[in-house]
Amino acid sequence: MADGNFEMVNATVFEEHHPNNYLRRLADSDIGRHYKSIALEQLDIQPGQTVVDLGCGPGADLGSFAAATGPTGRVIGIDSDAAALTEAQSETLIGARIELRRGDIHTLDIPDDTTDRAHTDRVLQQVAEPTRVLEEIRRILRPDGIAVLAEPDWDTLVIDHPDLEIARAYKRFVTDIAVRNSHIGRQLPRLAVGCGFRIEDVLPITTVFRDVAAADKVLGLKRVSDRAVDAGYLTREAADQWLTHLATEPFFAAATLFIITATRWP
């Protein structure tokens, strides 16, 4: 494909820049609503309970948690990103039952044994020390308190392309560089047990994409490909061939997120 045609296809299919509303947009998508509804069910929140959302971002889950806890419950959203908390403040009914805090989830300013439920959503894949966060979750949970952790394993990512070496190089960049803890989905049951949890359930949620534009909104295909070129995982020619095929031929991709339900034990 000529350079001009490639640029035209690229402009109509792929996003050039990471959107500011990425987290909210994903939460509002069919994909987001599906797995978030499962995570909420697994949390089994009861009226009057205290729920902590670690890495709450723009607050996509806070409203449903507050509704489940009822008028006597309490929801605490914690994030290190001030801009995300500002967005959460503007979109969430903040009051006595929902509290937003800026902080590091590796060191929670919450007393021991005071929380009934804890939740992460695609957060542990990026933190510096997942085990430290799990230890903090266990510390703040009451005995038999429940943690529900929704985290992907990026080694499950498959994208169809005639040249498997290009597809494999793209995924190697994702797992080696793009995502800090790219295999956290498979590791969490073992790590959680090591931190004093009992694993109650592990649910795989596999998302299949057959529309390239929809996949790009979640996967950022061109942005990641460009970074893979800069990092030496792909040549520019291979990346352009990769993106052209994805944009112009029948598309298929899939990836799996795992919802781990764990109980503090003992």
C-alpha cells in the first residue's frame, strides 16, 4: 500500500493519541459492563459494609458499590492520580457514603481489620509491587473479608496476521515492555495464597474482537506498534505491514482477563 493510502487508512481506523477518557470509555463499553457486573456479583456486597476500591480511577465502580452498601455503608476510592480523582468527584455522588482519597495503594492509610470488601480493576498489572498491595489488602480486611481482583494476562493476547513472527514480536513488546506486570492474571492466585488469602474462585473473561476500530479503542494498536518500533521489537516496515493488514483485512483478536475472588484467611 502506498504511503499516502496507508496514512489515510491509519487516520480513519487507529487512534493516534491515548484518549483522556480511556478508563471511563472502557467502563461504559459492552466489554466493561460485562466483566464489571461479574466482579460486582463476586464481591457479594452486603448493606452496611465498607468497600475499598484500590486504584479507583475516575470512579466507574463507586456508584454501584455505594448502591450495594446502602445508606448505612461506606465506600472509599483511592488513587494516586489527582486528575482521575477530580473526574470521579465530578461524576460521582460524593457524600457520607463515598470518600475519595489520593494515595499510594502500597501503603494504605486505613486501620487493620476495618474493611469488608476490597477491589482492583486492571490496577495490579501496573503497580511496582503487587505482593505489597496484596499484603495491604489483607491487613485492612476483616477476617473472612473478600477481595475481588480483575486483572488481565497479556500473554493470552492473540491477534491474527499472516506473518506470525510479526504478531509474536508485537505481543513480546506488550509483555516485555508495555505492561509492567503483564502476567499478573495467572500469578494472582499463587501470590494471594502467599499473602494469606484463600482462593474462592477464578473466572476467565475472554473478549473477542472482530472489529478493528473497536479493538483499537481497547488495545491502542497503532500507539503500541509505534512504541514497539522505537524499542526495536518491530521494524517500521513490519509495523506498517502489520497495521495495514489489521485495518484492511478481516480482523480477529482475543485476550483474557481473570476475576480472582479471595477471602482473608484466617
